[in-house]
Amino acid sequence: MKIAVTGKGGVGKSTLTGLLARAFADDGWGVLAIDADPDANLASAIGVPPDRARGLLPISAMSALARERTGAADTGGSHFILNPRVDDLPDRFAITHEGVKLLLMGAVEHAGAGCVCPEHALLRSLLKHILNRRRECVLLDMEAGVEHLGRGTAGDVDLLIVVVEPGARSIETARRIAHLAGQLGLTRIAHVASKVTGAADSAFIAEALGREVIGTLPFDPDIAAADRRGVSAYDLSPACRDLAASLRDAILDLRPDPTKE
Ligand SMILES: Nc1ncnc2c1ncn2[C@@H]1O[C@H](COP(=O)(O)OP(=O)(O)OP(=O)(O)O)[C@@H](O)[C@H]1O
Ligand SMILES: [Mg+2]
């Protein structure tokens, strides 16, 4: 099961990804959580202690590794391969917390569609490898949008979860994301409502989206408090744990073929 989570900035993508990662792990799944946001903060949403999280370096910042793996180190950067070996990297650089493997991938700055540099080649290969060859439940916490998935990898994602909050701007972003995702060949999209304060918020989202969401994360002071304390809402609140379990099950119910990982 390969799931990418996106949505407008600040809607609750990392919160949701962290909760789901823990809920899948508690259900017995192997979980590989990927922080693909340069402004990485998935670690705290999973509950990794701050001291441990501080020592983590994103793969995007490992220039020497990128140059070595792509061969750029041998040619002074004039030539390098676009499909470097990456199969050892997830296990080498991920840390494990409560059954969740966390890998910081980051993103290469200014890496537009046409960007080709050793770091970019390494990240592309790594993402392709993770989406195609890893046997865990992969959860990808992304920046807003799907552009960075790109044509080469979007098709390997089983489900795109777009997080929306009860506001017109987040719905507008969700629409743009759905449009772009369609262009990239990513057709399995589900929405999760976040920061919902009541029935009126739910009704707004359902009407503005024109479809039902697969789950709702209510506005919860415990989630905000967990963030302030640098811990996971999953550890702080039994209600969040229950919610995470039901969101996980709603996602599992969407699988066309439940025998598939
Ligand atoms: N359901 C909720 N109830 C209360 N606060 C929430 C909820 N979901 C998220 N928050 C708070 O909103 C803020 C943003 O959440 P989060 O970091 O998960 O969003 P994000 O979409 O990953 O943001 P970014 O775009 O910066 O990566 C955090 O302070 C978080 O604690
Ligand atoms: Mg985030």
C-alpha cells in the first residue's frame, strides 16, 4: 500500500500522516514513513523524541552520497547516471520508532521538472525504488501539491489523500491538486477533512468538494497541544488513537484488491 498525503499548507498533512503511520504499525503492518517536505516535521507527528529527530539529515542534503552513487564524483560532475543504486538507503538512513521507519527525504531546492543534478537523480531513483520495491505500507508526507511526484513516480502511488480544512482556499488547492494528479495519471484520490468544528464545517466541505470525504479529523485541542509539546497526538490522546484506527480502516476498505500490500 503506497499512500501519498498532500493538501494546502498547514491543513494537517503531517498530523494525519503521523497518526496513520502509528495506526498501521499497531495493526501489524511494516510502515515506512517518508518526510518529503524540505521543512521536515513528520518526526514529531510520529512521536520521535526531539533529541533523536534533531540528528536526522535528509537524503536531499547528502551531496557526497549523491555524487558517489551517480558517479559524478569520478567525473567532476560532467557526467553522471540517472538511475543510481539506492536499494540500501531506506534501511541505512531510516530510524525506527514504535514500529514506524522514518526516512527524511527532503527535496532538492529549485528542482523544477527540467532540473537534473546528482541530488535530484538520487531522490528520483529513491522514490521510484520505495514506491515499487518496498513491501511495507509507505506513507509519503508531501509539500502542498503533487508536482514533485512527477510523471515517473505518480503512477506508482496507490492512493493520494488530499487533506482539506473547512475553508475555500484549501478546497481550491484540493481542486488544483486533483487536476494535476489526473494529468500525472494518478486517479485514486480520497479526501480527509481536518480541523472540523461541527456539522456545518462537514457540510461546507462536502458541498464545496462535491463528494464525501473518507474520514474526518475534528479540530482537537489535544492535537494542537501535542504539537506544542513536540509529541504525537497518538500518544497523548486515546480519542486520536481511535480516530487514527478508523481512518486506517477506511483507507484499507478502499483497496480494490485487499490481498495487495
Ligand atoms: N485536527 C486538528 N486540530 C487541532 N489542531 C490541528 C489539527 N490538525 C492540525 N493541527 C495543527 O495545525 C498545525 C499544522 O498541522 P500540520 O503540521 O499537521 O499541517 P501540515 O499540513 O503538515 O503543514 P505544512 O504545510 O506546514 O507541512 C499544527 O500546529 C497542528 O498541531
Ligand atoms: Mg507538514
